[in-house]
Amino acid sequence: MHLPLSSQIINLLAAIMLLIAFAMLTQRRILTLINLFAMQGLTLTLSTAVVAWTTSQPHLYWSALITVLLKVVLLPLILHRLIRKLEVKWDVETLINIPTTMIVGIVLVILAFNVALPISALAGTITRGTLGIAMASVLLAFLMMITRSKAVPQVIGFLAMENGLFFAATSATYGMPMVVELGIALDVLVGMVILGVFFFQIRERFDSLDIRHLEKLKEE
Amino acid sequence: MLPTVSGVFAQIAELVLAVLVAPLLTGWVNMCRAWLQNRSAPPLLAPYRVLAKLFQKEPVLAHNASPLFRITPYILFGCMCLAAAIVPSLDTNLPFNTAADAIALVGLFALARVFMSLAAMDVGTAFGSLGARREMMVGFLAEPALLIVLFTASLISHTTSLATTVEKLAGMELVIYPSLAFAGVAFTMVSLAENARIPVDNPATHLELTMIHEAMILEYSGRLLALAEWAASLKLFVYSCIGIALFVPFGISDGGDWAGILLAVPVLMAKLAAGGFLLALIETLSAKMRIFRAPEFLGAAFLLAVLAMLIHFLLEG
Amino acid sequence: MSLELYLVLGIPLLGGILLGLWGHKTWAAELNAAMSALTFLAAAVLTARIISEGPMLTADEQFFVDPLNVFLVALTAFVSMTTSLFSRPYMRIEHAHGRLSDRRLRLYHSMYQMFIFTMLLVLLTNNLGILWVALEAATLTTVLLVSLYRSAASLEAAWKYFILCGVGIAQALFGTILVFSASEKMLGSGGGTLLWTRLAEVSANLEPTVMSLAFVFLLVGYGTKVGLVPLHNWLPDAHAEGPTPVSAVLSGLLLNVALYALLRCKVLVDGALQTAFTSQLLMGFGLLSVVVAAFFLSRQKDIKRMFAYSSIEHMGLVTFAFGMGGPVANFAGLLHMTVHSLTKSAIFFAVGHATQKAGTQIMDDIRGLIRINPTVGWGLMLGSIAILGLPPFGVFASEFLILTSAMRQQPWATPFLLVSLGVAFAAVFSKVQPMVFGESEGSRALKRLPHQPALLPVFVHLSIVLVLGLYIPPHLADWYRQAAKLIG
């Protein structure tokens, strides 16, 4: 039983999203990380546009437009400027080594697929198979946040998690109402701006963006 | 299923073609690489001349070389010929189908690897052991990845027999299978590692400390060396054929048709030429990794293969 | 058309913008207090209207006001007003001590008003998506406030706050998406699918599996912001390192608002499931929070951290009460939300000035407050007594009601609750008593403050709590009962 072409394209884009999530997990250079994030945003936009075209829902075109403006153009731009000013280039250390991270990542992917199976069966959209991939992307981004020791990759992991959630929204429900999406986009943008300010404060205080400086407050 | 005449013919043709064309493929890859690096290329038939030269020379062996050392090149060559016979490159109606499937194929490669490593350690030189250790490490990581790639293809065709898999895949309409796409990338990474290509190992290096494959055949000379080199070219040929059979199977005839088999030969040559160029391109664009990064590279390949399988279950199951 | 509602939302928003421009002027603190007072007036008018006319649904069904959220709106507006009154001299003293520059004061004042705006938006919106957006915005406005002092510890606290609450709230987003997918089947796509009122009507027909999974995510997400254990790690740090007015509004208001969001979701999920699933989860997390917080409380050395753990404990208690359900437990929960909010903010007011006088937050270094400044000393003492649940303060009444409901409905939990409350009582009392009455040694002498501390808000709050402990006006009781019925 073969799916129609549009479903195949969406499945392919979903697979690429998962691949990018893994690539971000194992990436060492922050510059490439930001570019991967931009690519993830692009994949998301394409997927939303294809869904918009197949199901004739014009509001999804607007959603795709917001995504491309925010996640492919604006946020990577802000991030690039940030790392240029902060002079951060390389993040060599991860808290656990890369092969172990990859294995943990695979386990999380299997977990996500299992959890998503019953929900996918209940959803009524054409893209419901991709809900598992969306959840897997979220979990992988979360893993990336935990295993990094510098501030900027942690934030990129956070944004990637939000990408995964957005993908889950489009795959399970054809996107949220416009006003909500605008609100979320605004939140993300404001959050980035605040974080930018915050990074400078951290750097000013500690002369580095290593997160381990920020672990002194512990329970006595 | 009784072997048909065309089947037997196809089988023999495949084997002869593999043995004869493998050095040509190696020469083609070297030529493309030279072009891409803006050097003047060695002649296309150079590997044949090297083989001819080596066959005329007498092998010089160390005092403490055991019989294992002497028969290993023959075993290597034999394994690779057998592998070439199993992989359906011209036709899927091969008499050897019932003898071996995808898992046995991986086993054949493992057999070859074990013997080569043993022979490398046999004479007791430092570089031999070094090469053997590294080869085992690469193999230990690459084998599972290869297995899972083959499993992914098998899941789509519901059988592990390579010929049946190829038949099914060739017969399907043009469908985008993300799992096969991922499996293809994983397979490319594994074949780069197994065939001792950049970024895992430099086939043209003369620095012993950076060698993996070359270090193991350092002690061979004369016709033994010729056989070992030929076996290496055959391995590259067989891997390319596996890749072609799984991922671009159009043109492989599906049994019984003489015209189909004859047509399959130029199609195969064309695909091999394209594959060789791609390999040269990858080699030119990448740099050789440091040895301790090889596990990461292969771990990524393993990961991609597992992902391919998981995606198959999720999206296509 | 409801003018009061738009005023309630519009005034803080306007205040944020104005203070963004002029927050560093000498009259900025007065402007802040004035805007908060106006907000409170609008909220009072709105409350009166809801009480007399009943629930209101306006602006194309985007805003919904019923007894449950209007009482929280009134509480939020009131506490934010008194906190702004307290913040006026407090920030002035901080400025005089050189701990804050003009630019930071501007940031502080404008973010304060924006924070109030986002909280009121959470309370008044009918759209679950906007609720999420506003709660996330509330986190964002306070991140920079927590790191206001730019010390190493405050940066760490703000970072933890941002990351933990951000991750938590992303889970809540996923939960909201799941609710949306369940509701789309019933209500079709389009703007109406995330409206709480519509969802409440069709809740019996929503898919049970999806809704229960959604509730788990929503509980993890919004529960992080309520401070439920084990998602509470950001709370003690954020309270200890931020300026005291921020600690007061975080403890007194944000926790309540996040719990409100959780309650609205609980009502929907209960309608869909018709089982005790949500009750069990809420009771479990609530009880865990009470027990864990009580034990951590006894090990604290920093006064603001100690009271932060006390907030976790009390919110756990309220969550437990709502988990039990039924008219009495819900009534007790709502009452406890009110009195905790008032008492905790009063305590933070007193603590703020006490730490300013002593120059430190470590409890062992503060002694003999009652001698140097009796009002601060008595404020702290009475506030601590109130929060520990001693009669005749209101906290005793609500805790009593919760414990008796627990004895009737969930007797197994009662020993845990009693032990935890006892441990907390002993810990806090033993630490506060020497701070207020102890001998002050010469080297740890308390300084004079350059400006007159504002202690009127402390006593206003405490007297309200006292009154509520002795006698709940029938009007108010009725109001609580109506709200309790809505929670189910």
C-alpha cells in the first residue's frame, strides 16, 4: 500500500528533521550547530507548506511564513551575531562522550516512537505518523541540552525543542490557531533577546560561558 | 528452483566480470581522484600492469612465516570471488541464491577479515599487529552497521535473500523510502571504512603509522601480494555492487531473459563508473580522520542504520 | 463590552511602557505604585460586577471571567499594589546602598508592570493557547528581574530559572497541543477549539487517552511553575537571589496563577475521564512537595531560601487539597491560596527590610531585630507565626479544614501532613525566634536605614489574614463556595 506523493514527501522531510536532530546532538562546532538549526527550521517550513497545499488550509501558509522568517532568518542571525561578539567558536567538551550520547539518543527515539503510537492512531490528520518523529526530536533536543557544558549550545537545544513541538503541532493538529502561533513566535523572539542580554551578563561575570560556573548554588 | 541455463550463464558471467573488471574499477577511481585534484592521471589500465608485474615475481617470505601466511591470499581471493557470485549484479536468478543470503555475505567478509588479521600478526612485525588491531576495531564497529542496513532492506522485501530483495526493490514503483535513504548514507559510510578509503584510511599512504589496510599486507610480495591486492579491488567491486543492487536496482534483469542479461552489463558498467566518480569525489573532499575518531564515524553509521530501521517501522510499517 | 476588563489589562501594559521610558526618574516608584493602585481599582470594579451579574464572556469569547478567576484577579491586583508600595522605599534604600544603578531600576519598574500584565492575562483569557503564551511571558519578564543584582549567584539562579521553567513549559505546550488535537475532533478546526468554555461544554466527549496523556504533560509543565517537587529546583534560588519585592510577587502571585492554569486543565480532563486520575496525580505531587519541602526547610541557612521552601510546602498543601476535591477541600484550598499569598508577601516585606538592616541574608548573622526596629521585628515574628498555622490567623483555619478533609477522605495521608507541618513549625520558629529576640553582638550590629522602611503593607496584610481567621464575611464565603463548585 503506497501513500500519496505528498505524504511521502512529508515523511521524507520528517526523516530529515530527525537526522538533523541527531546531527545536532553529535556536533562539536557551534557555528555548524546554528546552521543545522536553520536547516531544521527550513525543513519545518517545507513540511508545513506541503501540508498546507495538500489539505487546502491557507492559514498554514502564514504559519510557514512566520516559521521561515523567525527560525531560518531572524534567530540564526541573532545567534551568529551573538557568538561573534562573545567570541565563542568551539565546544569541545560534552559531559558524556559522543558515542554514549548517540546510544542514549537511539534509546530515546525508540521511547518516543512507542509513546506516540497510540496517539497517532487517534489523530485524524494525514501526517499522524510523523508525531513519533516530532516527539523524538523534542527528546533529542532535551538530551542535547543536558549533555552540553557551554551556554550557547544549551540555548540552541532549547530552540530545537521548540521546533520539535511546532512540528508535533502541525503533524497532530494541522497547526494551532493563528493568534496562538503568533504569540508563541513572539515569546520565542523575546526569549532570544533576553537570553542575548543574559549571555553578556554571564560572560562579564565569569569571563567564560561555561555552564559549570553556574553550578555553585547547591543544597548544603 | 532448479537452475536454468540462463541462470548458470548469468552466474558465471557475473563472476568472470567481477574478477576482470575489479582492477579497472580501482584504476578508474584513481583516475577520477587525480582529475579532481588537478594532477595528471595514471593510465586506466595501470592496476592490470601492476598485477601482471607482481605475478611474474617470486614471493619472498620471512623465516618464521607459517603456512597460514602463505595460504591467506588465496583464501581472501576465494572469499571475494564467492561474495561476487552471491551479489546479484547482472541477474537475480542465480543458482547460488539458495546457498547464501545477506547474513552469510557479511559472514564471508568477516572470514576474510579474520584471516587477513591473523596473517598480518603471523610474521611478528610491529606494523602487522598494528594494522591487525585497527582493522579489527573498524570491523567490529562496521559489521553491525552493515547488518542493520541489510536488515532494513530485508524488512522492506520480507526476506534476507539478496536476490529476492533486489527483485522486489527493482519491481516497485518509484516510492520515496526515507528508511532506504538513511540506509544508503549509512552504507556509504560503512563501505568507506571497510574498503580502507579516506576518511578512514588512506590507500595511497606510505606512512606506516597511519595505515590500517596497507599495514596488514606490508610483508607480502610477488604473486601473494598480487592476490591480496586483487582481493582488495574485488572487495570494492562487491561493495559497489551491493550498493547498486539495494539502492539503484533498475536494469538488473529478473531472470530467464538472455537479452536482459546482456543489457545489464553496460548498465552495470555505467553505474559503476558513476559510483567510482562519487567515491573519488568523497575522497577528495574529506580529510583522513585521526584513528581515535574512527569509532565516532562508525558509530554515526550504526546510528543512521538503526534510525533507518526505526523509521521504517514508524512510517512504513 | 467590558471597560473594567480592558482597564485591568491595559493599565499594567501602559505602565510597563511608560516605566520603560521613565523608570529611572526619582518619581518612577510613585508612578509604579500609582499604576498598581489604578489596576486594583479596575479589578475591584470588575469583581463587584461579576458578583452581581454572574460570569462574563466577552470580546468574541476570548476573555472569560467567573468567580474562580475574578477572586484571583482581585488578589493579584491587591498584592501587586501593596508590593509596589513596599518596593518604593526598599528600592530607594538599595539604590542608596549602591547595589542598583538607575538603568537597572528602569528595567525593574517596567518589567514589574509587564509581569503583572502577563499574570492578569493568564487569569482572564479563555484561550488555552494564549494562557500558555502569557505564562511563558511571565517567566521571561521575571528572568531579568531575578538576575538584577548581577552577582554570580543571581546569574546562576536566573539561568536555572529560565532553563528549568522553559523546559517545563515546553512540556505544557505539548500538553496543550494534545488537548487541541482532542478538541479538534469535536469542535472542528478554527479559532474555537482552544476556548476553555467550549471545551468545558464538550469535555465528556473528548478522547480519554489523549486527555490523560495531555494532563500528564500539563502537570509537569505548569507544575514546574507552581513549584511542585521534583520540579522545584529553580524556586529557592530564584527567591533567594532576586530582589525581595520580586520574591514577594513570585511566591505570592505567580505560584497561584500557575496553579489556576492547572485547575482549569483539571476540570477539562475530569470531564473527559470521569475517573480519579487527576486527583491521584495532584494528591501525590502535593503530598510529596509538602514532605520534601518540610525536610529541606530545616537545613536552610539563608532566610529567603527558607521561606521559599515554605512556599513550596504551602503550594503542595493547596495542590493536595484540590486533589482531594469536594466542596470543603476546594473551599479550603481557595482560602489557603488567599491567606498564603497575603502572609508570604508580608513576610517577605519584613524580611526585606531585616536583611537590609543586617546587610546579609544568613540567618545566623541576624540578631535582635526587636531592639533596633520594633516594627520590623514584630512584623517578622507575627508573619512567621501566621504562616506556621497558629490560630487565630487565617492560615490555621484553612490548614484545619484541609487536615479534617484529609482525615475524612484520605486518612493515610494525614500522618505525613501532620509530621511535615510539625517539622516546618519547629524549623522556622527556632530560626526566627533568635533573629527577632536574640542578643545582638557588637560586631553584627544592625544598621540604620537611609530611608524610612514601609511597614504599613506588612500589617495591612497580616490584619486581613487575622480577620479571615476569625470571621469570613458571608459574601466572601459565598464567593469562595461558588468558585469551589466550579473546580468540582
